[in-house]
Amino acid sequence: MIRKKFIFLLLTSLLSVSCSVETLSYNSRVERSQNPMNLISSNKLANETINTMEINVEQIKYISDLTNLINVFPKFHHSVVNDEVKNLKVALQAYIYSITEKNTKQKRKSYQDYVKSYRTLQKIKKYMNQDEKELLDRYLTRIKANVNSLEYIS
């Protein structure tokens, strides 16, 4: 019984020493200028980084949700619907790009294109079967919520 405890303690201590040695050797290989602690300790660099990067976490969340929805948007049986979905995707991608580039003129134009495609899809969905209509509604609702949130933020 004592022998098992001794072996367990020996293995545990060897493992912890091994991991700490690997960490030390990794840290010694990293140049001092690349060390994150040196970057943080430099107040001047940190303040400049904060001032130049206007990070809005909510905006990033909504943009990533929109991008995800664009990528996973399903295909439908009607080619007219698929063509209009393609137009909607292009308008949303232009909208996202204009937000990240802070181009208000392009943002306005891409928003109008998005609204036009959205309305066209709302008119076309009358001719779809119930399952596809519900699926399209689910995606359009999420897209509209994210776009409206982005409009409110920016």
C-alpha cells in the first residue's frame, strides 16, 4: 500500500517537473519583444493600440452571426428563390464589408440592396411549400434581427 502511494507520488512529481521544464524552455525561446508580458507592460504601446482599434464586441458578434448565416443558407427547390437568395447574400457581404471599412455611402447602398432582396423573397415565398417557407422565414428573421442590431449600433 505504501509502495503504491510512493510510486504515484513519484510519477506525479515527475510529470509536474517535466511540464514546468517544457514551459521554461518554451519561454526562453520566445524573443523578449514577442513576449506578451513585455507588450502589456509597455503602457505607451497598450494605449496606442486601444486608441487605434475601436473594437465593438457587439458589432463583431452580429457580423459573425450574419457571416455564419450567409455560409449555411440552404438551397431551395425553386431556382428563382435561389437566385434571390444569392442576391441577398451579395448585398449582406457588401454590407458587412462597408461596416468594417466604415464606408457609409457603400453601407447605405448595400442596405438598400438588402432590403430590396428581402422584400422580393417575402413576395416569392407565397409560391413555396410550407416546410421551405418556414425554413426561409427562420433564416430571414435571424438575418433581419442581426442587420437591425447592426444599424442600431452603428
